[in-house]
Amino acid sequence: MTDNRDEKAGRAGRYEVIVVGGGAAGLSAALVLGRARRRALVVDAGEPRNAPSPHVQGYLTRDGIAPAEFLELGRAEIAGYGVELVRDRAVDAVREDDGFAVRLAGGRTVHARRLVVTTGLRDELPGIPGVAERFGRDVLHCPFCHGWEVRDEPFGVLAAGPVSVHQALMVSGWSKDVTLFLHTVDQADLSDQDLRRLAAAGVRVVPGEVAAVLVEDDRVTGVRLADGAVHDRSVVFVAPRPVPQTGLLERLGAELQDSPFGAYPVVDPTGLTSLPGVWAAGNAIGFSEQVVHAASGGYRAAAAVVGDLIMSDLDAVLDG
């Protein structure tokens, strides 16, 4: 727990570490920081990527928990170690002589010696009627997240580019009734290997643009093509376009690297970016970071921050 001097420093807007982002990565980092007796603030805009999903899956001992309950448990845990959480959005960050200043949308400016950025990403969905309405329930993107719950149902896969062939092949492990709707993808663009693998997996390939995902009685019932043809399906997989939320890192001057899923910061194994004193974790560093990975990355980053602060303070004593 922090002492009175630490509490006064926190109220004055000065912390040792600011964690930007209050999802699994940010809360995990905050838990480690609190247990390490570090003054820490979590800035949480309240927009978790998995909010549309009814459950968190594949997280040992937390399999099936609702995302909102998972976050509430995490917030309660960090509060028990004196970590402050503010519901606000970090809109800017600049380097100062002794660390960083982070400006919040609510008008407050807070200061810290180190930053952990866990701002995640946003899923941009195809603008097809029915997709956004059912996303996270029976319009899905990840078989590892949701495949067990919809196993053996008739799947549709909405093509959004070459990655959709891979998606169709992957989901065939959860159902043997899979149809790949090419949508705006030209079948001529599929390689011979793609076609052979799809055939071997029993995936049907249907050309033609998709006009809508059909919904009746609060469930997906099929896919309608632009020519009016309807294909009965109860689950549709899509590949959203990931939009990394890297604005703060870019304003600070962090080096980014391109990937098929967007540009993400260059980080070392602990999550340290190209900027001294700035770490990143969770979907802020990559598209495929699941909740369990994000929590692990937040832990790893926070442990590195604590070590960095300890060594920095010791060096300051020696130099003084």
C-alpha cells in the first residue's frame, strides 16, 4: 500500500507509472505495479475490444466469464493495492525532463516517469446488413474464441481477401459444413493450393457478392447474395479490418512496423518500444493477442518497468 506522501503525489497528478488502457493488459500491468508498491494510474476509456462478446474463452480458470465481470474483478484487485483508475481518454502525451505528461479528454494532465500503453485496436467490420448487429454472438472472427460454442453448426465465411481462405480452412476444424462466400474476391485470385486445400477440407466455395446476413428471432439464419440466392447458415465468420489505436505512441515518436494487420510499435520481448521509458502490451502490439496473451504481456511489461525504476533510482544515488 502507498503511504500518505504517495497518496498526495497521486492527487497532485504525479505518478511513477501511467497505464493507458484498462483492458486485460492494462489491468494486469497495474496489478503488478501495485504489488510492487509503485504509484500507478490506469486511464481507461471504457472501450474494450471484446465488449460485443458474451464470454471470455480459453483463459484458464476464467473460461466463460463475461468480459464486463472480468474487468470488474480486475479493477477491484488493483484498487486493493492502491492503484488509481480514472475513466477518461488519453488524448495526448509528451516527454518531459523527468518522464511524460499525459493530457486527458476531461481536461486533466497527469505526469509519470514511465508509460505502459495498452490502447488495443478497433475492429472495422464489413458494411453488410446483419454483420455489426450480430458481431460477437453468431457473426464471429476467431474460432479459438468461439468455435467450441458453435461447433458442428453450418458455418459461412465472408471473404475479405486472401486471409479469408485461411480462416475458412481453420474453422473447418470445428464444423464440417463450411461455405466460403467470395463476396468481392475474384475466384481467379485463389491459388491452386488454396483451391486444393479448400476441397480437401470439404469447404464449398460460392462466388457472388453478399448482400446481407439474414437475422430472424434474434439469430443468424442465412446469407443472401446480391442475385437473391439465399444460403442457410447459422454462424458467419468474418475478418474485420484491425485498426491499431497507436495515436499516443505515434505522437511520442515510437517506431512502427507494418504487418498484414496494420502498423504496430516495434517492441522488445518485454514490450519496450523504441522510446526509452515507454512500454506497450496487448493488442497495442499485435492483432492476434488474445485476452490471456494480453494479460501476460501486461505483467511482463510492468515487471520490466519496475526493474527499470529500481535501477534508475540506484544509479541516481550513485551518481549523486
